[in-house]
Amino acid sequence: MKPITKFISSNVVAAGLLTAVAFGLWHAVPTTPAQAAPTVDHSLVPVSTPASFADVIEAVKPAVVNISSSSPAAARHAGPGSQMPFPEGPFPGGPSMEEFFRRFFDRQSGPVPDAEMPEVHAMGSGFIIDPDGLVVTNNHVIEGANEIIVTLNDGTRHPAELVGRDPKTDLALLRIEVDEPLPYVDFGNSETTRAGDWVIAIGNPFGLGGTATTGIVSARGRDIQAGPFDDFLQIDAPINQGNSGGPLFDTTGRVIGVNTAIYSPNGGNVGIGFAIPASLAAPVIDQLRNDGFVERGWLGVQIQQIDEEIAEGLGLESANGALVASVVPESPADAAGLQPGDVIVGFEDAEIEDIKDLTRQVAAVRPDSEVELQVWRDGKTVELEVDLGENPEDLATRASVAAGEGDESTASLGLSLVPITPDNRQRYGIDEKVEGALVAGVAPGSPAALKGLRPGDVILRVGQKPVSNPSDVTGEVDRLRDTERPSVVFQVARGGEQRFLAVPLA
């Protein structure tokens, strides 16, 4: 793959934070007490900088890998999450941060290639977590790839298969086939990491594999609006293009973060990087390892943050909670009786302080679980029981991974189709008058991906015959294949427009 340019930074920050904690980079030096305010705790003992990180780096480096991939240009356009766009809306830190903060994607040129470029090549990093060949990396490193190559520390190259991925946390799990057990590393405890702890980042910056950098954890809990579960470690250990997906180690050689993004005005390191903390990454990787996908609870509401004025207008004592702006029809929230204007202030008796808090609480519970919500309504708190569903976006991700693996005739085209439901109508903005089969997943590098089909498209016709569900599409594709036609023509609805696309049947 090409060097990562937009999502390297997150992991980098986490790595720096963890490093600083482990080696005690931050230390207090006795000073003259100030006359006002409380003084510094002078009982802290100054700790010197470690003489060398060589032993730790030597121990963990064999488990760090380089990842390269190639993707059809069309596949990089296909599907939500194939590109991670700069976040819209108010940006934390104001206009100056918005101007300079750019996440880095795994490509050298930056712009999405045009039709004249047949393939996109990218580079990233990863690390082995199992002697049998399981490799962790960022989702954006392998998104849309039709070929993934893992290069080990000894230079040997292995084709990799995708075990599972989770766009919401930007994590992915790969598997390579090996004859002998591989060196591997374990996740550590990022919850004990403090700002000032030493961290070590190892990866493949600019294609220079096996590069180690050190720094400290600069801050914890950063929300850079990359996704609903932002809780990044900020680090100052230098990371650059190609570091995405690589490990951030503490000084004991445990992985406390996955380097993901940087803050940079020019694409290079300026000392501010971000890493997904191990406390978030490890449970996601466990689900991908066991199931191949991530299941999260789903409530079915649109929520917004409460400010002081709204809190006063609703009679709340504080601006805590998540305000329900709308309820998805036929969703778990709808069935439980939630209404627009309700304020969710508690989840299973845990206080909800803001919308991120609610999002994480709901996502931490498996679908089909019954939970109790505390809701502020009409000047008092009421309790509602909700049977959580499964997040439609997670279903779509699962379908995109599974596309091409089923026994339906459309699988050979790289398509996974599902019926249109009220949930996915709202999610994809499908007009009520549109009927057909919804594209839930497109296999990277497949005939459908090469022709530009993507999740959210609705197939209206196969050839000249209208269709209303996936079975109609499957039957008509089978019939046309029997006639030995070279391709099948789909009429597709997307974003209020309609077009015809010819997909090869071979």
C-alpha cells in the first residue's frame, strides 16, 4: 500500500502518551514554594530518562510487520468508509485547528486516482498478536484492497486474508498462513497510562520498515471527530505516512495503542499524533477474531448535545444528558416509547453526561439485550425498558466482508443484497417511492466494485425487468447467465438519481 496520509496520526498520539508514562518522562523537581495557592508535591522523586530503549525495541520488533495493498481505483470510491473524509461541522480547537488538522490516508499522491489509474497502491503497518499469524492494522490501510501483502521483519512476504474489520474504530484483523509459530505481542492496559509516560512507536513510515521512534503521551481522551468512539491517546513520538496500523508500546513491550492519525499542516510529523487506546482496540479485535465482525447495540435515535439554555428550558438542573432529536420508525427506541424532546439522563443507572457517553454505553451492549433508560420528560424522570437491536451500519459492514462468499448468484459479482427496510431507508436516504434490492455490501476488487456499485445503491431493474427484492435480482441474473450474455445491466438509484451500469458476468 502507499504511505498513509490521513489516519496515521491517531495511533501516533497514543504511542507517545504511553511511552511517556512507562519511563517517567514527566517528573517533578523541587522548587521554591509559591506564596499563594497550594504548592507542588515535593515528595515526588525525579526520575532520569532511560539510557536506552534498545532492549525493548529488540524484543518487540520481530512482531511488527509492513502491510502493502493494491486496490482497483473504483473500489476506493465504493462504500462508506473506503475514504475517511475530513470531518464536517464545528471542529474542536476552532478554525486554526480545522485548517491544519488532516488525517492521513495510505496513499502517496493524496487525491483519489482518476479512471486512467487502474490501481491504487498503499502502505501501512501492523503487528502480530497470535503465533498462528493474526495481524492487527487500521481498517483504512486495507479498505477496498483486492490484494494484501504482509512483510515480516525478516523480509518474507505473505498474502493475507481479511478476517474482519470495523470502520467505526478504524481497526482490521488479517490472517497469514505460516508453517512455524511467529513472534507476537500482547495488548497492555492503556487505562493506567498517564500524560508524561514514555511510549515507543514502531512501523513503516515512508516505506522504511522497522523504524522505531520514542516520545511521551501528551494527553488522553482526545476527540478528533473521526468517529463515534473517539477516545484517542495523543503522543509526540514521531509518526508519518506508513505508520498507520502500527503498534504503540509502553516500556514493558506491551501494546497500549494503535497508531492511526496525525495533526499536520504539511503531511509530515509535527509532534502531535493519535493512537487508538488498547482499552478500545482489544475488545474489538477479540470480536473480529471470534466472529469476524463486531456486534453493537442499537437504539434508533438521533441525538444532540444539551447546552445551558436548552437545559434551563427543559427544567434540567445541569446540561447533562442526550437530547432525542428524532426517533427512527420501527426501531427499538420507537417500540419502547421514546419521543423527540426526551432527554436520556441514565443508562442502566449509569449517568449519561453527553451524547458520546450514550453512544459508548449503547454500543457496549450486545444486540437483543434488554436495558433500562432513565429519561427526563415533562419535568420528571421516567424509566423505559428497551430491547436493543443491531446497528444497521454493523450489518452493512458484515455484508461487505461476506460479499462474494455466499452461494447466491450475485455473490460472483461481489454483491450482497438485502431488502429495503424503514431503518436502511433512513440511513441511506432512500425515497419512500423507491422499490428494489438494496446493496448492503460490495466485495473489494469484484466486478461490481470495478463498475462503481457501492453500499446504499438500490437496484431497480435487471436488464429491462423491474425487481422489488434480492430474490428477483438473483433469479434474473441466473436467467441472463444461462443465455451466456457477457454482462448484466442494472438500473441503479443513488442519491435521487438513476443510472444504468453493465457488470461483467464472467
